[in-house]
Amino acid sequence: MSGPNTNYDPVEVAPLSAESLAEMVAEARSAFAAADTVAALKQARSEHLAERSPIALANREIGALPPQARKDAGQRIGAARGEIQAAFAARQEEVAAAELALTLAAEQVDVTLPVSRRPVGAPHPITALMDLMADVFVAMGWEVAEGPEAEGEWLNFDALNLDSDHPARGTTDTLFLSPLERHVVLRTHTSPVQIRSLLDRELPVYVVCPGKVFRADEFDSTHVPVFHQIEGLCVDKGISMAHLKGTLDHLARQMFGDVRTRMRPSYFPFTEPSAEVDLECFVCHGASVGNPDAPCRTCRSEGWIEWGGCGVVNPRVLAACGVDTAVYSGFAFGMGIERTLMFRNNATDMRDMVEGDIRFSRQLKGAAR
């Protein structure tokens, strides 16, 4: 910076001359006009309006002028700086508008073109399989019946011939809703829907009851506290175990293809006689039985896999619903949807079915085999 100049001569302070300031303005306008992006314009502003720009350095020279000359020089510099700033502002609007137009042109979407629609989800295999199993019975003329998940204790136990001291009625097995005096439980099976069907419908009754059930079970690979069942009830004249066997054979073939079933004697309070229904192992087809050289993990080399329970409806259950047991008889059965799904897909961990992973839902067979 120059020292004090008591004998003012504009030639000695060249940056303050009108010609120099006009040249600064012209150079700034030219630089701004050449900048075609926001980044380039920002660089041009730094070169012509920042602290080290020519106009800023010229402003510092005012201190070298005598007092009587400072006002005139300050006015000239202020006018020049104002022109530069106005030129920058005008160019900034132009560059921003041009960049926006380029961005919109590059990102525009032709809505008339066909697009590939990506699926946002998939039917859950449990839901799909439950619908498929119900469709098998609808095709035979049966009805699909539903009921509440919070059920009265009488419908869930007493009407099904489960005595008050039955272990299943304890709080260690059943989830009761408070207060306990209301005698309302989260249903432990869909059998209460069968009772409701007998109370609400005219005989004969052919209903299938799919739905969610609740048990006080641990959460592990083979048990979950909330799962799904499908149960069937047939009450008509002249119904026997032979009708039950034929119905379950038909259902098994629809679910697993060409597979055999068998019945083993068992006990359930609501059926008499009762049986466990087994499926022939669909992996080894019994070839692993007694053959240590070819073990089968699916059936543990037993040749059969337990599927569900069934039997002829206990006359006490029919009588509790007002059915004349001298005229009518019936059969009932029930099996787990998750268990059927595991058999159809050779799945090993039931917890995978409740994780909500869409990749799991897409790879398992639910509605289609």
C-alpha cells in the first residue's frame, strides 16, 4: 500500500483512475459471461469481488490519498463495485436457470412409455396355503367357517368334552384374558368354530375352519405361541371312519401329490374313536426303514410323518350342541398349516415363517405346488 500523498496526482494512484476502474468492470463482466456453471461463476466471483480482487485492492489505495481526494475516489470505486455485483447477480440467475433446465431435461420421464412394474410384496406362504386347503373343501361342497380369536371357555373346552381338571385348561398351556372371572381365552384350536357351526346351522353340517390359534408354547424351531390350524367337521346321517379316511386321502393328494396315509389309534376328548393321521414320507417313501445305509432326515427313517389328529365326533360333543346322536354322527380332523407348509417345502425352522422376509415368502410353495 502506498504511503501518504500530500500532493495528490491521479497518475501516481493508477488503480483509482476512471479508466482502470472501467477496465476492472469490463474484465469482471467478461469473466461472469464466460462462466457457464454455478461452480465456474463462483470462481469468477472470487477473482473479481473477493478480498484479493482488483477492485478490493484498489479500495485499499484510498488510504494513500489526501483527505480532499478520498470522497471522489470512494464514489468511483463504489460505483464500479456496484456494477460488478449487479453483473454477477444477473449472471447468477441465468446460470442457475440454465442448470435447472438441463437437470430437468436429463431427468424427465416419458410417461407414455411402458414400464416394468416391480412387485411390492408377495402373499405369505401360510395365508396362501390356508386358502389352498380351504379351496379343496369348497370344491367338494363344504363351507368355510370363521370365528373370534378371543373365545369363551365353554366353547373352547366344555363343549368339546374337556373336563374342568384337564391339563390343557391350565394357565401354563392356555392364554387367559384378564380378569380370569370372565372365562375368556385366546382360542387354543379352531374347534370352537365347529361348535358355533353346529349351534348356528341346520343339519347336515360340512364346514372347514382355518384360522389363527394361540398356545403358551416356547418360541423355537418347531413351536411358536401363535400359529395356524385348519379343522374340518362333517355331521350327517350315516357318517363313519371310512368317510374320514377318504376325505383325508383326498386332501393329502392335493397337498403332496401321490402319497399314502395311515391312521394310528390315539385319544382326544372330542372324538371317539380317535386317530393320528400319518403321511408316507415323501422323501424316501419308506425306503429308509431298516436301511442304515440310506437314512432319511425327514422321517428319521421311520417311513411315516405325523400330520394331524382326527376321529369320529364324540356323542357328548354332539349332545352339547343339541344334535340327536341317535340320528346323526360325524367326523372331525385338524392339522397345522405351518406343519403342512414345512412338509411341502422341506423347511426345518418354523421361526422363518414369522420373520417377514419377502425372500422367504417368494421361495416357498404356498398357493402353487
